[in-house]
Amino acid sequence: MQQFLQKLKTQPMMSGTSTGQAFWHSSAVEGDDSLLKSYSPVDGQLLAEVYPTTAEDYDKVVQIAQAAFLKWRSVPAPKRGEIIRQMGEQFRLYKKDLGTLVSYEMGKSLQEGLGEVQEIIDICDFAVGQSRQLYGLTMHSERADHRMYEQWHPLGVVGIISAFNFPVAVWSWNAMLAWVCGNVCIWKPSEKTPLTALACQQIIKDVLERNDVPEGVSCLITGGREAGSWLTEDPRIALVSATGSTRMGKAVAQTVAGRLGRYLLELGGNNAIIVSQYADLNVAIPAIVFGAVGTAGQRCTSTRRLIIHESIYEDVKNRLVKAYGQLRIGNPLDEKNHVGPLIDPSAVAAYQSALFQIKEQGGRLLIDGEMLEGPGFESGCYVRPAIAEMPAQTEIVQHETFAPILYLLKYRSLDEAIALQNGVPQGLSSAVFTLNLREAEQFLSAAGSDCGIANVNIGTSGAEIGGAFGGEKETGGGRESGSDAWKAYMRRQTNTINYGTSLPLAQGIKFEI
Ligand code: UN1
């Protein structure tokens, strides 16, 4: 990885122009204290200082992106797909380097860092196939000698605002599909993980250059909330795809809707697993533990609530406490460890505040969380995953705390369990563990889970890229990644063609002149 970081460092950052085809941009000067600092939560090291994009630079980026769009939209979609195929090859080549950097900059386990790069590779493969399947329907016209069909055209400039927890995969879901659809992209990564974003641009740069892709098809701007608002306020940005908190998503939605632009939101989750008396606990327990402590509870899909049938409640509880006792917390680059750090000290403070509120709201901590100190934990970002028994879905349970806290609740009937599962403002992912067909089908029916993702005998996290990813209610309603999510990056056009010698009007209207 050292070599890889070195390569990133030597990449020139020019002012007022681009760095080759992959465009990342800045005009900040040496010694500028507005530099974005990327600290690793693994060991507290300052990894890099990144120039933030200025408002002037942003404007130039958009102009270059707009010019690129005029060319890129006319490249045949399968040819665009071929370029994405080559990007997939590049990510295969750099999987270990990028996965390690993701793990080091963000703090997730190395396995999960590698898994994240695998998601990029998978969506590249998916997008290649998609490039030959941007299908529209044909319709039978009610008029003689007429043909009707629909086609899908690109939107233009797509803004992608991504979050720290999946610093590269979520960008790739958006960018790869947006590109095969003929759009150009401006990516604003989280200010907490700028280095992995720069790495992605560097990785695809060769492919863009080799294929003479117009400069500006892949743009990157760096900065905090202000840089995000440039995208949301700008009528030149046809679609803003944003991943992050519900609070951020509401602001994005209001601003973009105010200019009647399009938005695609992937916001908070508060994901529950129902553990039925018919569950195979040998399958359920590892799924629960991975869902709750994987990525230190910082996935949108992390398991936060466990709704357990009263007859097996004690058994499940005891097994979980035992499993948590075996968790190894520490440097995520050491493959022996299961749980790495939280992203930064403010995330630790939010976790500590949640633990306090749990006690205040009548909860009982079965495994008391705490911030870990001592050798190996110097960054101040490591915490012990906690389990809390709750008397009800109190205020803190309704809230998405981005940390490894698992709430236990008891139920008697499946109806009651489903009501609890649905009884929160968020609607991303959900699961039931049961071997009972009736229960499984009820959970998946219209009267079952209200989430965008509903699984049976699989946990809430770790979705494959082939399905549409996203959720309902405060999760924002957007769908990314697989299935027909590509449609969000295109505009539909209905075409009616008259190949006859007369002009019949629709609805049989007579109009003689
Ligand atoms: C996210 O947390 O924003 O399903 C994305 C999962 C991953 C993606 C999570 N494939 O857990």
C-alpha cells in the first residue's frame, strides 16, 4: 500500500485545469489552513491533506463536465460499457491496494475493505451488461400506420454525494450506471474519506486516457457541506444522488425539489431482525452478530434491533452474550480482529450519548459499551459493541445511532413483531429468521415488512449489487445498484411516428380544415 500511497502523492494537482481525463481539481495554495485533513481512525495518523475545491473551481468543473456530456452522450452505449469493463479490470488489479486503503482511511476490517472493492468490480460487470439493455417498450398505436415506442436518454451531469462508511462502493453504483447511460459525473466524497476517492480517480485515469474519453466525464470535487450545496443548488446538475443521514437527505430533497431537479436518496436505516421460535439459531446468531458489529455498526444496513419470540428470548440472549464475548476488537488491518474503530471521536461521543439515553429510557445493558483505551487504541475511536434490553421502542431505539449498539425486544405474535419492525421512521432493510413458510410469506407480503429490503434467513446487511438497493420512509425512497435502478439516470421519451398519408388524431377527434 505504501507504493500505492506514494503514487497518489505524486499525482499532480493543478490549478484551473484538469489532471488528465480523470478530473480532480483545486486552486488552494500551500499553507492554506482550509486543507481537508484525512486522519485514520485506525491509529490516529494524518494520512493526507487534500485541497478543497473552491467555488470558482467548482464552476469550471461543471463547465468542463457539460462540454464532456455533449460528446459522451453520443458514444454508443455498448462502447461506453466496454470502457466500464476496462475499469472493472483496473479495480481487479488494485483490489488489494484500494481495499487496504479503504480499511486504513475508514477503519472497516480488511475483509470488508476488500469486499467493498469487490462491489465496485461487480457493479462494473453489471453495468457492462446493462449497456446493451437500456430497453424501452414499444406500444401499439390506436391509429393506422402509426408506430409508438419509448426510448431512454441520458440526463446530463449527475452529482454524487457519498458517505464515509462506504467511501468507494456507493460512488461506483452511481457512477458506473450513470456512465453507461451516457451521463457525466461530479463526485463529492465525504470530507472524512477524500483519499480513497482520489485513489479511485487515479485507478480509472489510465482507462479514460487510453480510450480518449473526453475530459470531464469523471470529475471530483472535495469539501464539506458547502461543496455539497453547490451541487444541490445548481440547475446544471440534472440529478443529485446523495447517501448519508436523513437530516442531510431532507436538506438535499428540499433544495433540489425547489428547482424541480431530480434526486435519488439513500439515507438512514434502523434495521431489525425478527427471530422466530422456528428459527435455525445456528444460522441466525452469526448473521445477527455480523449485522450488528460489522463495519462497527456503521452500515446503513447494520442490524440495530432484534425482535425475539418470547419462548426463545433467553436462549438467544445467552448465545449473543457468549458470541460478543469472543469478539476481537482492534486494528482492522489485522485479519484476526472482527471489529475496527468508529470513524472519528465525534462518532464515539454519539455512541456514548446513546448509551446514556438507553439507561435513562429504561434500558438494561447486557454488554455495556465503552470507549477502549490503552495500547492499540490510541486513536480514541475504538468502542466495545453493546447489547441493550429495551422495555419498548423508546426514543433512542427510534433513532439511527451509527455505532455498534443492538437493542433486544420481545414479541408474542408475528403480527406484533411485524408492527414493531415497521414501527420506526426508517425503512431500509429487514429480515426474519424462520423455517416456517407461513411466517416467511407473511413477512414478505404487502402486510409484512415495509422496507426496501426484506430477507428470510439472511441478515439485514451485505446486500448483493444485483438487486435494487434503497428503502422507504425516512430512508428516502431511492433505488441504486441493480434491477432497473439505471432508469433513475435517464429520461424517458415517448415517440409516435406517422408513416401514413393522412393525419388521424388520437381519441378520434375530427379537425377539418
Ligand atoms: C451503506 O451502508 O450505505 O448491503 C451501503 C450492504 C452493502 C452496502 C451498504 N452492500 O450492507
